[in-house]
Amino acid sequence: MNILLRKFYYGDIPEDKTGGNIVSKDTKSDWPLWEVFIRSKQGLDHKHAGSLHAADAQMAIENARDVYTRRMEGVSIWVVESKDITASNPEEAGELYEPAVDKVYRHPTFYDLPDEVKHM
Amino acid sequence: MSVQELEKIFQDKIDKEVKLEPKDWMPDAYRKTNIRQISQHAHSEIVGMLPEGNWISRAPSLKRKAILLAKVQDEAGHGLYLYSACETLGITREETINDLHSGKAKYSSIFNYPTITWADIGAIGWLVDGAAILNQVMLTRTSYGPYARAMVRICKEESFHQRQGFESLLVLSRGTKEQKEMCQDAINRWWWPSLMMFGPKDSESTNSDQSMKWKIKRKTNDELRQNFVDMIAEQVKILGMTLPDDKLKWNEERRHYDFGEINWEEFWSVVKGNGPCNKQRLEARKKAWEEGEWVREAAAAFAKKRKTSPNPSKGGALAAA
Ligand SMILES: [Fe+2]
Ligand SMILES: [Fe+2]
């Protein structure tokens, strides 16, 4: 595909040889990437907030505190090295979720009950 | 599957407003455009700390100093959210930063203008963050998921930036004769560069709009610029100040403000690196990076050492929660 992008929008500054090369992931940096999960309130689940680089888990938590909870957005932080996360493959989504597709009887709306039945 | 089929699936998703996620197939040009745009955006947040950082130690009161510190710290966070979003596209943090330092990657030209007086800090919050907000609100709906999510987070934080700037100018506008003059002078200097932030005019291009088709962008430069002018032309009245444009006038028919022509020669010259502070900004970034080298190394060495002598008090995430 050969598309020439000649129109540049706000935040996309024209330059013939600007950024955007994908080269090898081999990098000298010793700081791994961490995924950050934050519990915003006691009683709620931890939710993915974003990622950051840090030398170790302790530093990752401290950086996460500075970056993701500056306005009291959290009461608990989990960090996990990104490389330790296994993700499902979007290209296999079809097969992976197929078993649930034809099981409408798993939903309460599948069952037709007379209107007289209350509280159900 | 053939590339044509993959491209069709991709475009169908975009047309149906389904967000693209890192592991989804995407055309190379889509990936590259996003890398370029998100990294430029990240660099802008980081370089943008420099003109404001210039005034942290000289803010006129402890309150203003605390506010400015908080704002500048927010911008560092914005840079980080964006660098992280960029990394999901397969470019490393280091490469992105190297591209900034080598001059290959750009950042918003607005940060190549100097902050001469305290009023400039107010004008930046009001005008520069104000212009950025319009763009960023649009980008919360951009088609690439990680970019859109970073924007949602950023937009939540930006509103304080603009409000503190305006309020700071409001104080000056009600002050002494000198303070009023300082306020007007800052507005005069920052107005046109702020308008330039929206980029070239729509009529400058004859090409088909790939970024619009891919829903990376959802409004044109001119649309955003007009929104900005309409907003600021009203707000400036509350300050009792004026914008330095004698063509600025409400157009009843269009229901928009008309305004004068931007100095495009200046625009391109600053983009190309000839703005008042281009050199200074890049040098400051490189210096910070180089002088921080030993800290990064020490932290890595410390982490390595700690790994080899495991800490028994550490449980897994569930245990620690
Ligand atoms: Fe920002
Ligand atoms: Fe901001």
C-alpha cells in the first residue's frame, strides 16, 4: 500500500522524514515495561490504567503513584511486567468465543413467563 | 487472507466506530501515521514543560508556584501516557526519544516561543492549553484505542490548566497599570502563535483525506481554529483586553467570528527550526537526558542486585492486595 499523506493536521507536523520507522525491539534500556492496575475505591476491582517503564516493581509502584493517582484516583496499585501478560489473539476471536454464540438460553430474557409472575 | 481483505475488514471496523487495538491488523501507513502523530504529541507535552518551568522559581506567590508545579507535573504525565500509547504500535521508548533529540521528530512549534514575563504563564494556560484542549477533546474519539484512552485521561486534567491561566490573567487585568499592560502584551504575543497551533489551512491540500477516512482526526484544522477564535473572542472581553487582530469581527451571517490572515511564512519558518527558541529547547532536553543517564543506570543496577537477593516479604499481586 502506498499512500502519500500530504495533508497535516494539528499535532501532526509536516516533515518528510519524520518518525515512524519500526525497527527492531532490541534496546539498551534496562528498564522493563510494566502494566499498571488501579483500584479506585475500596470494594471495586483493579482496572488497567496504563503502562510505564521502571527498573523494578517497587519503582513501578512509585511511578504509578506519581503518574496515575495525582488526584486521588486510587487506593491500591498492582503492577505486572508487560512481558508476563498473555493475551488472546484477536485473529482467533471468532473460534474462541464461538461456543457462546448459540446459547441464548443462558440469558434470562430467553424465558417467557406470564405477566402475573412477580419478582422474578 | 489477502491484504485487500484485511484492509477491508480494517476499514469496516473504522466505519462502524469499532476502535483499533494494538494486536489488530492495521495497514502500515495507519500505524506510521499514528506513531508520528502520537510521538509528536508526546514530545509536545514534554518540551512544553520548558517554557513554563522557566517560571516555577519566579512565580509571584507560593500559591502560584504550587499551581504551576502541579500543571507542569501534569504535562509530564501527559507525555508519559502518550509515549506508552505510542509504544503499543511497536516502536520503543528509546527510539521515540532519540528521534526527538536528533531533530527527526517534531513537537508543537508553540513551545519555541519564549516566556518573557509572568503574564506569559497565564496566556499559555488560557490560549495554548485552550487550543490543545479543542484538539484533544476531538481526539478522545480517535480510532486507535490506546490513543483515545490517553486522551480521555488527559482531557480530565486539562481543564484546570486553562482555568488557572485565565484566572491568573484576570488578576493582572484588575491590577495596576503595569500589570494590565503586561497582561495585554502577553496576549498580543501569544495570540497568533496559538492560532498557528491548528496547522495549515484546509485549502492548502488537494489530497484525499486519509486521516479523516481512518478517523484519526475528526475535524479539520480550519474547523478547530474557528471554534477556538469564537471561544477566545468572547472570553477576552471578560478580561477587558483585546486580541491583536483588527479584522476580528462577528459575522452574523456565518454565526462565527471573522479573523485576519495568519503569517504563514513565520509558521513554516518555526516548523523548520528557525523559531526564537528551537535550539534552546532541544538542547535543554538533550542535557536533561544525558545528565539523567547515571540515575537510570544506578536504578537498573539496584534492581538487578535486589533481584538476586529475593525479598521474602513479597507475595503475589493477590496476596499484596
Ligand atoms: Fe498536556
Ligand atoms: Fe495542559
